[in-house]
Amino acid sequence: MKLSLNVRQWIGFFLMLTFSGIAFYLVMSIGTIPLWLLIMLLILAVIQATIQLVWFMDIQQGRRGYKWVTISSGLLIAGLAILYLMLLE
Amino acid sequence: MSFYFFGEKIRLVSDIIAGYLSIFLMGIAAVVFLTYYKKWGALWRYVKTTHHSKVGILYLSAGFAFFLRAGLDALIIRAQLALPQNEFWVFQGDKYNQMMTTHGTTMIFFVAMPLIIGLMNVAVPLQIGARDLAFPFLNALSFWLFLAGGALINISFVLGGSPTAGWTSYVPLALDEFTPATGNDYYSLGLQVSGIGTLLTAINFLVTIINKRTPGMKLMRMPLFTWATLVTSILILFAFPALTVALLLLMFDRLYGTGMLAADAGNSLIWQHLFWIFGHPEVYILILPAFGIFSDVITTFAKKRLFGYSSMVIALVLIGFLGFMVWIHHMFTVGLGPTSNAIFAISTMSIAVPTGIKIFNWLFTIRGGVITFNTPMLFSLGFIPSFVIGGVTGVMLATVPADYQYHDSYFVVGHFHYVIVGGTILGIFAGVYYWWPKLFGFMLNDVLGKWHFWTFLIGFHITFFPMHIMGLKGMPRRVFTYLPEDGLTGLNLASTVGAFMMGGSMMIFLWNIYQSYRHSPREVGNDPWDGRTIEWTIPSPPPEYNFARLPKVYSSDAWWQAKKYQNGRLEAAEELSPIRMPLDTAKPMLIGMFMLIGSFGIIVEVWYFQLVGLLGVIGLMVLHSFQDSGRKMVTPKTHPDEKIGGEE
Amino acid sequence: MMAEEKIVFSKEFTEEETADRVLGLWFFIGAEIVLFGCLFGVYLTLNNHTVPGESPGELFELKQTILATFLLLSSSFTCAQSFLGAKKNHYKKSFFFLISTFVLGAAFLGLEAHEFFKYVREGHTFTSSPFMSSFYILVGTHGTHVLAGCTWMVLLLIHLKRERITSYTKAKLEAFSLYWHFVDVVWIFIFTVVYLIGKAGIIY
Amino acid sequence: MEKMNKFGVILFLLLLTGCSPAKWDVLNPKSSTAESQLSLIQLSIALMSIVLITVTVLFTVFVVKYRKRPGWETETENQKPGDKRLEITWTLIPILILTILAVPTVLDTYKLDRETKASDGALVVKVTAHQFWWEFDYPEKGITTSETLHVPVDKKVIIELTSEDTIHSFWVPQLGGKQDATPGRKGKLSFVPNETGVYRGSCAELCGPGHAYMRFHVKVETESEFKAWVDGMKQPNKTSLTDSETKGEEIFKGQCLSCHGSQGLEPKVSGSPAPHLGDFASQKRIANVLPNNRDNLKKWLDDPRKVKPGAKMPSFKTDFTEEEKEDLIDYLMSLNVKEGEKR
């Protein structure tokens, strides 16, 4: 069953709040971050971003392919920049 | 003699006085000219315009004005370097660094880029069958932001000194600890403002090319110049934000006392990374449109279809992609480790493959053709061997251990001038000669054009070929002099002679424009070169809506096909109907002006200028938000020259 | 031969004009990704360039930040709802949710301003260390985007009030909603990378 | 036509400079590192010549053959708009050529890096770049000098680079390629010089107004000469001074020593704000600009910044009387490291 955009946005909204809350709770209760928590936090952030990109930034008209092309190209270059800047230290 | 200007002491020495005098005299001359020939109205129409071809003309003329300025800098540089331990005027030490920096910065950001963007403005909408760019207001705004940025960098010379740290502006040298004069502030603000304009242009062209093509103009039917514009716009889109961040850090470090780029507190290499993440794609931003121009010109004057159209397109896209993956080759000597260096050496070399494909495809386009040697074609033919020299030295520079020898020597100076002058500048001239009749309705004189070409090409080789040898003889770049015992005198003298020859060649070009304006026959018709693409189907100069009826396109080289097989007529894709055109407005110019005032306020640290600039920009943008629905409904009439639709 | 000209102010956008705007905004967002990516890179590089007495762990007040996060995430939701309302030509819904978005965005800005003032009062100013500078630049650039979004919303509200739902206001709202969601995505990463990870510190 | 231009230019230049490529610094290596770099340069030039010649020949043939002329009116429309086999050929051949070049490039990159890192008994010199002079510190020998770097022949030298102010770059074309001296970072470079002689070096990264004159020399000596020089550096400069030289020494101690170190007068500390003048008299040029003689030295003392833009040294035009200047110059001209001949 395909959910309507309205329902999906409500779900997305609550998911995002929950995930932020979980991330907050984990950090507050565990303190210094071990590797698994780091990965966990990043995954939670990526899921939230994906919810925004897919359910909230949902534009039905126009050329939708360019959305993903632009975002992935931007991320590629941003990722390279971050990688090499971090290697400096 | 000296005076204070917003806290900056300005010493009136001979070169500064000459600067003021020339600004003053040129201002007077402009006012007299405009009044005498009653051109104020025409100027005002250009200021208010948002139409792509007029904005293109604005870009081209501003670009050429900056070309003359940056060329003058080049002649000063060459005069100073003509002889060992020469003392030409005042241009040693800091003053030489000012000339060298303005030459590089202006040539790249305010000559090559605007001339290329100007040609894009002129040709791209016509080539894809569009009435205008997607966002005409934004297009005009881009131009005025570019002009504001260029003006900032150029006036700095008479307001306390130009930037001095080279066009790459490496920190810590560019921080106020080592260059306390305002010059580098002008650099950071000027490039920032014009960078915003360039970014907006890129978005504009991307949307235009993707959304505004005429029916049937599939991506793989677009002329190569339009393809190059598409790829270039993508490069601009993703490269310029890195420069924006770098300039932001530089500005905060210089003006607000932070220490992010300082060697002790922060990290100086952040600048190099960010700058080259932008800087290497920038090189391709300059050369790809030139590739596009050459493809279009060569096919026209060899009267032949482009050899290997699809591989040409793939090569363009590949070069664009790889352009982002090679920036470390500017930093081989920094010491980032052998793995980094080796990876980036290989990625750099791999760019030679798509470039090679392009070169051979051009050669095989010529093969079997019927070549006429008009001026645009001469510039395109001159490009091939010249650029190949620049290309092979580029591969040589990619071999890391050998690059330890070439790096920052005159070998590199020779290399990038072969690429930029032998590629971009020749491409710009080819494009200007090629599209001139479309823009103005008359041709540039071919005989003078050929003189221009030969003097320019010979001067170019005499100037830049010796530089490779100077590099191999141990001459570092950006030095204002050398010693007699270095054995560099003959080479430098030859180079200087060549530079002045190129200067003379530019005078021939200006003379050509004047002569052609006076004497060339008008009414060249819509297709003076027997062209292949659809910009040659409409009258020259085109009406403001370009196409009364949009054509329907069934192949690449649609116009050529139509001439061969359809009695020289293209099918129309629509009936004549009123066309929505944008309104003229002076708001873009005013936003540019307020940006200039605001940035100037930041440089001289005067709060009320900053406030005026900020409020002005925001106010105008708010105003525009309430006026952006205005359109001009133009009812077109078909022109007798129009080649779209059946015979009327 | 002369073409006829007539100037009109139409509050209807063609479908083409709307599509152009949306596509243009996508490309703008692509550029913004690189911009924020570089700012993140600078921040992560200068992360440990601190002066004694300041480190992310000692500085950040997470409780306030999670509140700000909830505000901004909610504003993203209301913004989406506002656009959804506009799509269904539901003026009141659209207007209400847009005002809510504005209020939430403004509240977020208020919290951020409060946070910055607190740091400055404690002596951690823009110039006190490269770490602080890069922090202020990264978070401040995001804040500037929120501020610009709020200004944009004021204009949109006026347009909406005057024109109700037309293709013209819809196009504007569509472009804005894309922008606003993107600003939100950036905040998610600032919250995670700067605040959460910064507060806790990483075990290597 | 272009080709003729280029040949003309090259010929013209060779006549003008009257020298052969064998004398160009980079093509005339005097160390292991520079030799391996040259071999890569030669390989790349050879490979690239193939490309250049192919393109130029094809270009010339096509332009001449297919020019529009009476009798050459051909139908261009039905010709093939592409040829997969040809296109694959000129994709694969460049890949092949580049692979031939890439393999030694990568190998050499790692080899150079290994050589630089392995310290096996090498002479380590800590080089600190200043605006606009070089400081050479021999931590194992306990001596510091500037302007001329002395190294023994046939022995590995490791240069450890750093900078005091802006970014500089250390380049001695005949001994090997360059490395940046970045403040707050360590750059490393190594070479084994294989022939005695004096080689020119310079700063290759723009570092300010005096960049052009930020030069130095590398003197490659035999092992015994080098030992003698090291010993000489550890001795005071001279035992017996003339009257005026003694007066000059007093002025030097009072006015110059706070910035300049000088061998024998003060213990040499690295990191002093101005060049060391221990062997001033043996330098060819003052501050790498003017030939080293009394007149020029006076010019320099009067207005250093006029001679060398951006120099940090203040003007002493009004600080000294003419007589004092003469004494100081006498003293400076006596500063020399007499290798092995000293006390």
C-alpha cells in the first residue's frame, strides 16, 4: 500500500524527532564516544537527512533525476574536501 | 606627497599619479564621447538590459577592457624582466608583486571568465533555440556583480596598492602579518563578489540548457559549444563554493583578527587545499568552452560534420569529472606523502586521454573537408599545435619526481600560458570573429583579422616558448629580477620582444573593430559563414525574442541538413503567438553598486558603508520580489530572413 | 516589421517558469552542499586548535541544542505541510503552517543567538582560537541561512496574503520549501558532528 | 607554418643565448636525486615528442591537403562522421604511452620518499627559511651558517626544511628538485652529490617583496675540505686584527650582533633574526644582490631596502659616522672562515 504524502510526512516528522532524541540520549548516557556509537550517530543523521530528501523535498513536477545527480556530485566533492582537510592533522 | 584615504596612507608616487591621470582622462574621454555622439540613451538601455545577447555584449566589452589593463601589467612585467637586475620605473619588489598578482587575477577572473561567459550568453540560447536564459534578471545581476568585483580589484592599485601575494594568494604571505596593506583585502572581497555572480551564471546556464531547448533538440543533438557550456557550468557550480569558503576564511583572518590560516595557531594548508579544489576545475572552466568553440568553428569552416560527436561529448564530461580529482598536483612539493602524490599523478595523466581523443577528432574532422582559412578558422587551426605543446608539458608536470624540478619554475609559467593563451584566448578570438556578424550584423575585416592572428600567434610563441628553457635553467617563477651570471638574459629579452609583439597585435584587433564598424558592409544576412547550427537561421542581429517561431530540430547540424535537403527551411514547432519577455530593469546594476559600496566598507572598515551596502542589496531584492511577475508580451512578426516555417 | 509590445503583470507563472525555479534551486543546493562540506572540513581540521579552558566538551550545552533541533525539525515539517496545503489549494492551511514555520525558525534563531551570547560572555569569542572561529563560521553560516529563510518567509506571507494560492505563489513556496528543508538537513549534521560528537569526544 | 615559426624561435634563441641544453641546470645534474629526476624528464620528453610529432605531422598534412582550392570541391556530407576503430586506437595508444610513463613515476616517487626517510649515516642539515635568507644548521656538528651550504661529496645529505614566516621552497636545480618550507611543518629532501663544485639555489615559492633575491649556494667539497671547514667554523674568525678592524669589531658587537651571529664572537644559535656573517668576505654578493665590494657594502648599510626590497635590516645611514662605517666595513671584509689555517 502506498502511503499518501501527508501520512509519510507525519511519520517522517516523528521518526526524525525520535532519532534526534535517541542520539541525544545515547551521548548523554554513554559519554565519550566509542567507534560503534560514532557510526550509530552518523547513521541516525543520514536516515534523518534521507527522510528530508525523500519525503519532504518531494517535488513531483520537473526533472527529478537532476535532484540525485546534483546531490551526489555535491557530496562527492564535499567528501573529498573533508577527507583531505582532515588528513592535514 | 601623500594623503590619507579611510585610514590608508596613499603615497603619490609617479606610477600612482599616472594611474589617477589615466582614470581621469579616460573618464573625461568617455563622457565627451557619449555626449558628442548622443550615446547616453544607448548606454542606459544597456545598463537596464536583461536580454542575453546584450548582457553578452556587456560581458565581452568589460572583459576586453580588463584585458587591456591586465595586458599592460604583462608588458610592465616583461619590461622589468627584459634585462638582469633591471630597474624599470618602480616595478621591483612589492610593486612588481602587485603587477604580477593583478595580471594573473585579472586575466583569469576578469578577462578569460567574462569573455567566455559573454560568448556563452551570446551563443548558447541561439544554439538551443531559446528566447532567453531561464533567469534573465539573475543573468544581468551576475554581470553587475562580476563588474563590481573586477572594479574592486582594479581600483586597489590607486587606493593603497594592489594585492601582492600572487593570484593563488598563499597564506601565510597573504595574511595581514606579512602583507598589512589593503591590497589582499581587495583580493578577498573582489573575488568573493564576482564569484557569487559566476555561480549564479552557472545555475542560469544549467537550467537554460536543461529546460529551454527547442522541441527535438535532444542533449545529443546540441552543438559542442553548448555541451561545453553545460559541463563548464557544472564545474563552476561545484568548484566556486570551495573558493567562497577559502576567501571567507582569508577575509576573517585579515580583517577580524581570527587565526584559522595562520601557521602557528591554525593551519596554512587549509588555504592551499580549498584554493586548489576550486583552482584546478577553474582551469577546465577556462578551457572547455574554448574546446566547444573550436569544435563549432572547425566543423563550419571544414564544411564537415564533427568526427566522433559522441566521443567528443564523453571526453568533455570525462575531463570535467577528472578535473575535480587532480588538485593535489599543484601541491606535490608540499610533502603530503608519496601515496597522495602517486595517486594524483596518475589521475592527472589520465586527463591526457580524453584530451587526446578531442585533438584527434578535430584532426579527423579537418581530414576530407574543404577548408577555408577565414580568421576564426585560423585561430582554431593555430590552437591545435600550440595547445598540444601545452598539453604535453602538462603530462610532463604530472610525473612527480620530475615535477619537483619544474614546480614553481618558469617551466610552469610557460606551460600554463600555452594552455590558457594557446587554448582559451585563441578560442575567445575565434568565437568573437565567428559570432561577431550574428551579434552586430556586420563582419570584422578578414585581412586585418589575419594580421591580428599571425602577429598574435608568432608573438605568443616568442614570448612563452623560452620560458620552458628558463625554467630548466633554474629560474623560479614570480621573481622580479635575476642576476647576469644566471645566463637568462637572451631568453628573457626574446620573451619581452614577443610580449610587445602581442601587445601590438591587440592594437591591430582594436583597429579592426574600428575599421569594420566604419566601413564593413551591413546586412550580412543571417548566415554569413554558411553555418551548420540553428543560430544561423535567424536574422543578424537577432530580434529580441530570437526566434519568432521555435524551430523543430531532427538532428545535430540541423541547419546544414535543412540547407541540403529541405530547401533551407526548418520546420516550425509552433504558431506565431505573443511571447513573454522579461522587463528591462536597473535593479541588477543597483545591486551591484550596493555590493561594491558594502564590500568597500568592509575593506576600509567603515560601518556606514557596510550598512548602506547591506540595506541597499536587501531592499532591492525585496523590491524585486514584488516586481518579478512583470512581463512584456511581444507579438512577433516573421522576418524575411527567417528560415523557420514554410515560405510566406 | 516592428513587433508589438505590451507590458503585463500577471500573477500566474507558466509551468515552465515554475520548473525552471525548482531546477535552479536544486543546483543551488548542490553548490551549498560543497560550501557546507568545506566548512565542515575546516571545522574538523581546526577542531583541536583550542586555547586552554575551551573545548567542545566543556563548552556545549546539549540540552539547549536538542531543543533547537526539535524546533528546526518541526519547522521543516510545518513547511512541508504548508506546501502540501498550497498544492491542494487550501489557503488557510498553507498560511497557518507557513506562519508556524516562521515562528519555529525565529525561535531557533533566538536560541542560537542566546547560545552565542553565552559563549561570548564566558570569553569564548570569535577570535579567541581557530577552533572557536571555525565553530562560529560553520554554525553562523547556517544561522545566516535560517535568517535569510525567515526574511524570505515574511515576503512569502505577504505574497500569500495578497494573492492567495496561485501558480505564482505556489512556485515561490515550492522553491522556498526546498531551501528550508536543505537548511534543516545541514542542521542535522551540525547537531551530530559538532554538538553530539564534540560534546562527548571520541575514543581513538 | 606554425612549425616553421617554432623552429625559427628555437634556433634564434639558441643563437642568442649561445649555450647548449647540456648546460641547463636541470639537464646537467650533479647528484643522485637530480639524475633520477632527469631520467624521468628525458623519458617524458621522448614519449611526449612522439605525441607532438604525430599531431603536427597529421595537422600539416591535413591542412595542406584539404585546403579549399580550385579542383578540390568534394562532397563532405556523406563521409563517415566517426570511426570506432580509429577512435579506440587513439584512446588505447595514449593509455599505453601514459602507462609507460606512470610506472616509473610511481616507482620513483616511492623510491625518493624511502631515500629521504632512511637516515643511514647521512649528514642532516636543518634548513630554516626566513624572509629573505636561508639558515643552515648542522645539529651533529654544532654549527650554524647561512648563504652557503657546505656538504661533502659522495655522501648522503638530508635536508630538513621549515620556515620562520611565510612559505618558501628550497631548490637547487643541479642537486635535485624542490621541497616547500612551510611554517609549522617539516619538509624533507635528500641527495647524494657526486661532483664537487658550487651550485646555485633559490627560493621557488613567492615569499614577499625580496623573493627574487632569496638565493643561496651549495658548495660540494671533498670530505677533507668539508672537515676543515667544519673545524674552521668552530674557531674564532681571526686572531690578530688591525686597528680599524678592532674598532669595527666593537661597533659590530654593539650594533649588529643582536641580530646577526658571527662565528667566534658569540655562540651560534639557530633561529637568529638575520643571516650569519661568519664568512661574509667570501660571499660573492652582498645579500645576493650587489657584488661584494666596499662601495656596495656602504650602499647596503645606508639603505638596505633600496638594494633588496623587503629586507628586514634597518638603515644605518645616520647611526654611524663615515669613519665608523669605514671601520665596520674593514671588519666585515675580514670575516672569513680560513679552513684549517686557523689557530
